[in-house]
Amino acid sequence: RPGMAPPQQQQMQVLQQQPPQQNQQALQESVALNNTLIEERGAAIQAISGEVEALGELFVEVAHLVDAQSAPLDQFGDDVAKAHAATVAANRELERAANQKGCAIA
């Protein structure tokens, strides 16, 4: 039949060559197998869907953690910059003091 995939065509040919009672039994077995496959695939899709949902929740939690840590990290960066500036200023003061007459620091 046109539009059928080759395995389906072969299955139809086999069914047409069998006696009617055997044909009916083979058809029922084929339908049962297809139903089982559909149920298994449906269960697998549900499992994957649940896993994707859980993964999405994990990404949201990680985003919240990153957001919560950004303020302390920014403050830490500011504190390091202030400490650096204070150290540079202190070094200049020490150099100035060392250059003055009679200083015992040098």
C-alpha cells in the first residue's frame, strides 16, 4: 500500500498470506505488542519529563545561590581595592619619612 513504511508493508503481506483465523490472531498479537510499546514509551517520556523538571529546579537553585553570593563577592572586591590603596598610601608615607633628615627608619 502506498504511504506505508517497508516493515509495515512486509507485515501486511505476511498477514494476507495467512489463513483468516491465524491472520486475526497475528493481528491481535501485533496490536498487543504495539500497545505495550506505546505504554513503555509513554512511561519513559514521563520519566524523562520528571527528570527535566527536576533539572530545571536545580538550575533555579543554582541561580539563586549565585545571586546571593554576588553581593558578598562585590564587597570583598571593594575591600581588597581599599586595602591596596591604603597600602600604597602607607608605603608613600614610609618613603617620605625615610627621606626626612634624622629619620632612623631607613
